[in-house]
Amino acid sequence: MTTTPWKPRVLLVDDEPREIELMGLVLERQGLEVALASSPAEAITRLGQENFDAVVTDVVFHGYSDGTRVLEAARKLAPEAIVVLMTGYPAIEGAVSAIKGGALDYLQKPVAPVVLAATIHRALREKRMAQNSLSFGELVDILSELVAQTIERVDPYTAGHGERTRKYCRIMADQVGMDVATRERLELAAIAHDYGKIYLDDLTFLTKDGPLTAEEYKEVQRHPLLGAEKLPRHEQLTDVARYVAEHHEKWDGSGYPHRIAGEDISLSGRILGIVEVFDSLSTKRSYKDVWELPKTRQFFSEQRGLAFDPDLLDIFLDLLEVHGEEWLRAPQRDLERAHKA
Ligand SMILES: [Fe+2]
């Protein structure tokens, strides 16, 4: 099962067709759906007819500051949308009045499309996080988008890793009779468990051709805590952050970052630790092939009571009896699908 990250719709307004077409293409590559309007009038008509999450408009059209008309129309017709103004003229008063008029930001041309896309994504995310209560589906969307825009871009091998881990966590949660609220938090942690890797100082070794050096391994060990710290601040994500922090702890206390052991690691953290290792073993890397099922089973059996909670591991090994072959092939299937898309 794959969740497509939510794609915000952006209305891009400028009277220089080549410029906005190019910008539109870049924004689409950054995970936004873009509609173009070449005049304020066209933009205002579209705002009355369609839904947009963001409006990005030039300020000066043929010598007139008609961009502010787009801003006013957006405030009336699409009050939920964020508005970003772009201008070729540095004018601080203009910026102040635009922001007072409800614009999120005032960018001076030439605007780098990648920066614009990041501004839009961040603003929309913060807006959604500021809502008091987010549904499980919304939180899934927010975290999936976060991962898709960050770590999956840097390391394409991780495409689908979060989703597959989530699926195996859900099945394990059902097997142990976990309550729905905890299971949902576990699923969210599964989606975002490796998010912290994007905050490591050196990202090159994530895609390195070969095993990590001791130094690199030490650096990579920072990712569970970084992930827990950098997840969006929201009370509904407090437990999620804890599970993310725990996903490399081991049953015998030899894991990281805190070397906690046994049931001091939450049930969710212990489940995540098992299934995440399984999915990593079944992912082909330039320096390693996918492990076959007997080798995988042997590894897990040897780690029973060491790295992994023995009772949970037995449940997982039973699941591998049924689904093992299919699950081992899943990363390759997802990678091929990602290449085609
Ligand atoms: Fe990890």
C-alpha cells in the first residue's frame, strides 16, 4: 500500500510567460501542482472557480501594481490560501503593506524556484500543524510529505521504506492486540523513523558504495535523536518522537542512542526495531544483495533475546512463514515503480 503525499495546488501569476512556465515546471518537480495565470484578471477568475492552497503573484503588471488586486481577491475568495508576492523592485514599504494586507512573504526577483517551493511547503505545513487537532490521515500526509521531500530525495533507495515499515508495524500491532491510538502513533513513527538522517552533517555516505567506516557509523547513529527532535512540534507527535528515538535500541541494551533494554523500550519501539531491520536486509544496495529468506531467518533467530524482544520476534518469524518471500521482494518492486513514475 502506498500513500501518495498530498500535493498542494499553487496558482502562479505573472505576465512573462517563459518565466512562469519554467518556474511552474520547477515547482511541479518540488511536489506542487501548478496552475498558471498571465494576468491579474485571469488569476481572479480562477480564484473564484477553483481551490488553491497557495497563490504566488508578481506585483507589477505593465507598470501598475495590480498584484495587490490578486492579493485582495485571494483574501476574499481563498482565505485559507497563503499568498506570496514577487517583485523586481526592492520597496520595503510595499513589503510592509503587502504583509499587512495578508501576504505571507514578499520576495525580490529573481526568485529561485526551489526556495519558493520550500517557502510554500514550510508555510503550508506550519499552517496545518497550527490547527488544534489533526486527523490520523492528515498526520500521515504531513509526515509522508516531509519524508518524500527530504530523505527520499537524497537517498532514492529509501523510496517506500517508510511505507513498507508502516505496513509491517500495523500487522504486528494487530497481532499483539495493540489499541488503535498507539497503533496509529506507531504507524506515524514508522513513516518518519529515518527522517533525522537529513540533518546529519555529511549526507554523502548515505548513498556510499560500500559499508560505512567506524567514523561514519558513529555519525549515522545520531539520526534517531535528530529525527525525534526535528519532527514538527505537535502534541499528537510526542509519542511518535519517542518511538523514532528508540528504533535502534536493542533488547539486550546494546543499541543506541540511550542503550536502554527490555521493556524500558516501548512496545512500539521494539516492533519498529524488528521490522525496520527486516526491510533494510531486503533492500538491495550497491554493496549488498537482498538476503534470501533462510539467511534472514537465521539472522533473526540468532538475535532472539539479543537485539530483539524474543516474544515479538517469534510473532514476526511466524509472519515471515506466510509473507516472507513477498516482503523480501517488496523493496525492489517499489524501486522499479518509483523509476517508472
Ligand atoms: Fe534508522
